Amino acid sequence: MSQPPSSPATYLDANATEPLRPQARAAMLAAMDVTGNPSSVHAAGRAARRIMEDARDVIAARFGCATADIVFTSGGTESDALAIHALGHGRRLLIGATEHDAVRMARPDAEVIPVDGHGRVDLAALARALQGGPALVCLMLANNETGTIQPVAEAAALCHRAGALLHVDAVQAAGRIPTDLRGLGADSLAVSSHKLGGPAGAGAWLLAPATGGPALIMGGGQERGRRGGTPPVAAIAGFAAAADVPARDLSGLRLAVEQVVTGAGGVVVGGADRLPNTVCAVLPGVAAQTQLITLDMAGVSVSAGAACSSGKVARSHVLQAMGLGAWAGQGVRISLPWNATEADLARFAAAYTAMAGRLARAPAAA
Ligand code: PLP
């Protein structure tokens, strides 16, 4: 059997996927020894169900909802799709301009609410759009490319005053900043296991009490009829174990990354209110793809915000929506994983500074 390629020395692409936390690995290994379908009534089924219900308790406590209002899914994309299908039924769909494709692509008739230069949604524009009839609003808690945190609680108040519902894509926020359905006043929330150090293939759609709508996947009536299909018990166990680990404060390391970027002639975009692990760095005049490849060759993995599934780098719709013009094709995302070290920082600093020294031209106007 051929060996898998070894991991790069410095992994700074946590917003794509976090390294697996050891607690998640241990929980999955234990759960994989349990044979049983959680829908089965016999002892084996009950053992599998116990694992799921323990996980449900953890997720409920961590994200501020009732256990009965958790729907386990395959991840963030599915959670967003279920929410838009159920809560958006018979409603207009209003989405922030910097939403992830999981939301942007869910319905072709979505109306887009603009953002400011930091990527924060324009609440006055949202209030105006809400006057047009019953709506579902989708807003992310934190942006995947810039880390910008949205004024979700304010948006929730506006929505409810207008009789609208609010679905929050908390995929990048969960596990990094406080993420609480009740505290935010949202009607539903999407979270994803692999973005917080659990395995890919699990996630959750969390609902406020008495919230719902038609199911997208009927199947065998699992998850109280809201998402059919046999659940991946081991992945859910790993998801909950990862979610239960307190967030590490990465803001000191983030600041150090920002100092490296600005010291080398780069520009940090996205405003002050951002995820503690995320830096979106524009190197004026240098294509994002060139930066990615240069850093990769130096053993540092970062991403351009807009890497397509094809692996190509497109202009970032997020940076475009922020009005950054040509810079929308010149930004890379440095996202610190939970296990980032000072040695990672040193390697990044050397690679970025050398790259900027070789490639950067005088900053052009954005
Ligand atoms: N929402 C946001 C903000 C994301 O960043 C992502 C993934 O990058 C998703 C949704 C999709 O999540 P998943 O990969 O679990 O389907």
C-alpha cells in the first residue's frame, strides 16, 4: 500500500478544516467499537443511541439550544440547505453579500444585502429589504475568508420586528467565539464538526423552540422527521468531543501574523472585529494564486478565500463585495489552527517576508 503524502510542516488553513483534536479521535475510536443502529430497539441499538444522545447533550449545552431541537447532519452545507428549505418555505430569501456558497447557491432567487468595507452587513439596507414581505434572512456569524463578525443580534431584532426569520451560518464561529442560539436570538444555526476539530461528515442544524418547516430529506423519519438517514454515530461522537473542548485564545498569535504581513508591505483587511484565528492579507499587485504557490513551496499552507472545488483560485466574492476592487484577486487567508505554535509563526514570517521582498510592487489603489 502506498504511503499517504506527509502533512506540510506549517498548516495555517484551519478555516478549510481544523486538525483533528485528540479528544475527537478517542471518542470516535470508542464509538466505532459499538455495533448498532440507533433506531434499533435492541440492546445494540440502545448502545448506539446512548452515544448519540450523550453527544446531543454536549451540543445543546455548547450552543444554547434544547436537545430536542438539534438535527444532526453531514456538515455545514447540509445544515444551511435544510434551514433554507424548511424556514424559507413560502418566504423571500435575503442573504448577506459575503455569505458562503453553501447559502449563496441554495436558492437562485436570493436577494443580496450589501456589506461595508469591513464586510459587515448594512443593517439599514436589511431593514429596508425586510419591508418587502415575509422573509428568511441568512447571515453568517463569522466570515470564512476575513473572519469578520456580523452584527447578528442586531439583525435578529430587526428580523423579528418585521416578522422575518433569521438563520445563522455559524460554521466558522463555532468553537472559536461564543456561539449561542438563544443569546443571538436566531431562529436556527448551522455548525460543522470539521471546522472545530472533529471529523468531516458531521454537523448540526440547531433550532429555536417550535421552529420548523418541511423536511428536505424524509427517509426513515430520523431526527424527529427532520432529517432522514442512519446517522454516523462515530462521527457524531467525535463532533461532540471536539465541541466540548474550550477554545484556545489565538489572538496573540494572530496579532503577530498581522505584524508580519504589514511589516512586509501587505494589508490586513476585514476590520477589527474578527475571529481570533483569521487574517486576510492582501499583497498589492501579487495574484493570490502566486502567493499560495510561493508559500506552499516554502512549506506553509494557507488559502485564497475563494479556492474552488477544482482547486483553482477565483476572485473573491467576499473581497469584491467589500469594494476592494483589484485586491479581490490578491488576498490570501491565514487561519490559525487550534494547535498552532510559535514555530509555525516563525516559518510563516520567514516565508511571507521573503515572498513579499521578491514579488510585491508598490501598492496600487484598491
Ligand atoms: N459555511 C461557511 C461559513 C463555511 O466556511 C463552510 C465551509 O467552508 C460551510 C458553510 C460549509 O461547511 P461544510 O464544509 O461542513 O459543508
